Amino acid sequence: MNAKHVLALACAACAATGLAQGAVAAQSPGSDRFHPASAEQARASSIQMMGRSFGISPAAAASRLNIEEHTPDIVERIRTQFANRLAGVYIEHAPTHRLVVRLTGFQPVQQQFYQFGNDQLVVDYQVGAEHTFADLQKRFERGFAGLKTRLPQLQSGYVDERTGQLVLEVVNDQPRVASAKLATASDTAAARTARAQQQQLGNNYFGVATRVEPIGRIANQAIKGSGNLDATGVQCTGAFTVKNNALTPVYGLLTAGHCQAATLNYTEVNTIMPITALTWVATKNDASSDIGWASVSTTATDAVNSFHNGSMFITAGSPLSKTSTLVGQGMCHYGRSLTSKGGVCGTVQSKAYNPGSICGTSGTSACSPVFVAVDVATTSACQPEDSGGNWFTGDRPAGIHKAADPSISGRCVYTSTDDISSLNLTIL
């Protein structure tokens, strides 16, 4: 029996267990990967998810998504035009949609206005920054490991494109206070004094302004494409369906590299029995990537180009590159811990994030500052079994879930889908 037929047994298995009604429901748009929602339904679902995650109205969420869908080309032109002056780029949506471009030097640049339907985007240039982002990133990369020898509590960090500061994240093992932000969770006089001392050390070491923020312990999430991936000692989530770029393509499922197992039993979202076994093919699990994939077959119809967004299956659009991703942009996620809760969205904090010493095959090696960090409003959004799950905006794949701090900060970390080219893969 080939994999196509095995996958088709999902609904037969439901009927055999007294869930025949689910087999009928499986024909509705978005209910399974063979019946993905239409583009309009997928967009409506994304708007609903963003509204729920950010606490805004559906109209405000639709406006936000519309703006973010139109910004990549604008940002690309700005990066090219101001390559030698660029200190940071980020987007914000309240009180208005505003793309902020921070530049070194004092030569002013006039505001620009773009209209996308009923929504207007203002491009606001702020001059006078002391350092370009490229300069700050070099300082951060060169000095992070050395500072860690002087500051053992230092775990992770990044360059803040909003402020031009180097953010140093130090471990705080105190549980998060549900009604307070992390910065005030344990804001005692002693804690403030310690942060001031750590900040001064960072300022002196890097020669630029730093900011110290407490954070819980970030860890790879693999103990427990959508769909569940299970093997002995491995419980992960699938991300997106892929094929390799061979003369005779092989089709399969993308996930995190640290989820590697010889064989992974695949269970589709909203089904209760494993459908088929996937064979592990290749891994890139090093300082800059945490990706891998497992194959189903060489038959194209055995892998469908849809993924689950927490509410329904949607057809994958063109991947969003890390270059086109913006600090301040909304980014959404699905992992198996969210099956009964729906997907969740957060805000991109950094595209050059160093999550600490959690990289490589051992999960204890130093990472490079190349990962994407997203902050969500709830610590329950990224849980251990979510490793390998998808990160996306609208219908556009953006990343593969790697790690998180599930106890204090709500920080989630992913590898950009850009990196799958190193495995000679293409998202369907």
C-alpha cells in the first residue's frame, strides 16, 4: 500500500472508531489537508487569529494584515537606498500604521505615504542614530561569547532595531506573575541594582548602549505540518510539506532538526491514529539552523501543499524571507499543544537573535545571532511538543519552531524557512 492510500485511511479509521460523523465533516473546506480552505477563508481565519491574539477588532486586524502584506517591497527599496545609513527598521500599528526607518547622520528624509485600499502607511525617517545596525550586529557577534565568561547569567540577546541598544537577556528563574509584565515580575531593589551593574558591564564591554532584561531559560522543545510526529523519546510537530530538488523528487514534511529519529509516526491534525510512518532524510542542526525533514514517498500526491493554522488547513503561499520580515510585525504559530486552543500570534522582536547555548546536535553548543525571536502575550503559546511546528503570516510560511521560554517571558524562537535551501528543499 503506497503512502497516498495510507494517508487516505485517516477518515476510514475515524469511522472504524465510531467517528463517522467526522468523516463527513472532513469534506468541508479547511477540515483536512486534502480539502484546504480557499484563499478568502484562509485570510479570514488569519484575521480572526490576529484579532484574538492581539486583543483588537476584526477590522483592525484586517487593516494590520493588509499593511504588512504590502510592506516587503517598500522595505527592500529602503534597505537598498540607505544601505550605508540604516540603523533599524520596524513597524507599528497604533495609533497609526507607521514604518519607522532609523538612519545615521543628520540629512533629513521626507516622510512618505502609501495607500492600500482604505489603509494608509506612513514611512517615518528618524535621523541621528549613532551606529548602523550592521556595526552593532558586528559588535554583538564578536563580543557575546566573551561577555558571557564575565557574566555567567547571560543567556541570549539581540540588537534592538527600535532603540539601537544591545539587549542582554539574563536568566531569571522566578515564575512569571500572570498579571504583570516580565520586567516587573521580580522588580526588587536588589534586582534593579544587579541589572544596573550588568548594564554598566555591557556598556563598557561593547562600547555602546546596552539594556539588560530578565528572561526564563530558553530550551529546545522536542520532548513531547502540521500534524504530530512521534517516536521513542520524540514528540514534535510538523511544519510544511516539502520536496527535494532532485531529478526524481522525494516528498515529505519539514520539522526541527533536533526532532530527528529514524522513523516518525505521522498523525494528521484532528485525527486520533497515526496515518503513516515517515523516514528521516536529512538534518541541519548547527549554530545557525535547526531544521530537518522526513520523507513519505516519491509520489507527488502523497504530500499536499497545505498546513494547519490552528483553525483549519490552508494552502501554503510563497514563503516570507527573513529579509522581508519586519521587527514589530505580527507572526503566527501552530503547534500540537495548540490543537484545542487555536493558533496564536505574536510580535517579531529580532531577526538576528542569539538564543544562547542551545544549538548543535547536543543542544548545548553556542548559537549564532541569526534566529527570529517572537514575543507572545501568553507563556502557554509555545510548549515543548511544539518543536518543528510552523510560523507563518497569512498563508505565507516563515519559519520552523525551535525553542522557547515557556515559563516566564513568552519568548518563542524559530529558524527561517530561508534555511531549507541548505537541504536542497522547496516548500510545496
